[in-house]
Amino acid sequence: MEIVVVLVIIGALALFFVATYNRLITLRQRVKEAWADIDVQLKRRHDLIPNLVETVKGYATHESTATPEQRAQAENMLTTALRSVFAVAENYPQLQAVQEFKDLSENLTATEDKIAFARRFYNGNVRDFNTALQTFPTNILASAFGFKPEQYFELADQTDREVPQVKFS
């Protein structure tokens, strides 16, 4: 009888460890999937930006004004730079009336919304994964198998929050 109890306990522990390990793998895969979603939206943004800049350049040439120069050092800096472009474009009502500019700016706005959603989704998955790594008794198994916490997608440098300068010279 005692051997049956011991076998049941060992079986229950084995099931617990397998289920916990599988849960950690699932959470880690969700984090990777969420990062891939961000990557897709960033690629979409990078594909849209040259079209937007070319539209502005074409209009600026038509108006005999200089073209805007945008240089983003990082993805977060690019977001604020784009906001500045739209703020400058407000000074040119005729540019805002150009259908191509309207379409591109709407697509870019939609993409920025998707990037923000993807970042929140990613950070939520990172939170769930990191929480699982730190809670008892999962932390024991996570440590034994070398699971490491994931990093949140956030601004690392205070200067990334500053508004970049977009100039028509």
C-alpha cells in the first residue's frame, strides 16, 4: 500500500513538472510571437515612410521649398519624428489636400496604432512569462532549466522622449 502512495506522489510530481515546463515553453513562444508582430508592423512603417517622404518632396519641389529631412536613430525616435512631420505639414494645407499624402498619412497612423497595440501585447506576454518565472514553485523549475526573464519593449534613453527637429530649409 505504501508503495502505491509513493508511486502516486511521484506520478503527480512528474505531471506537475511536465505541465509547468510546457507552460513556460508556451509563454516563451508567446513572447517571441508578440515580438514578431512588432517586427511586422515596424517593417510596414519603414515601407510607408519613403512613400510619405517622396510625396512631401514632390509637393515641396512643386512649391519651390526645401524638402524635410528626417533621421531617426531608433524606432522610438522615428515615432516622434513622424509626429513632427505631420505637425509641419499642417502649415501646408495644399499638401494635406493631396490624396496620396492623405492616404499615406492614414496608413501610417493606422500602422502607428498597430505598433502601439503590438508593443502592449508583447509587454503583456513578457509580464506573464516573467511572472511565471518568479512565482513559486514554477521559479524552481524555471531556474533548473535555465529560463531567463525577457525584456520589456520600452524607451531606454530619456532623449528618445524628446521631440526631434524637422526643418524645411
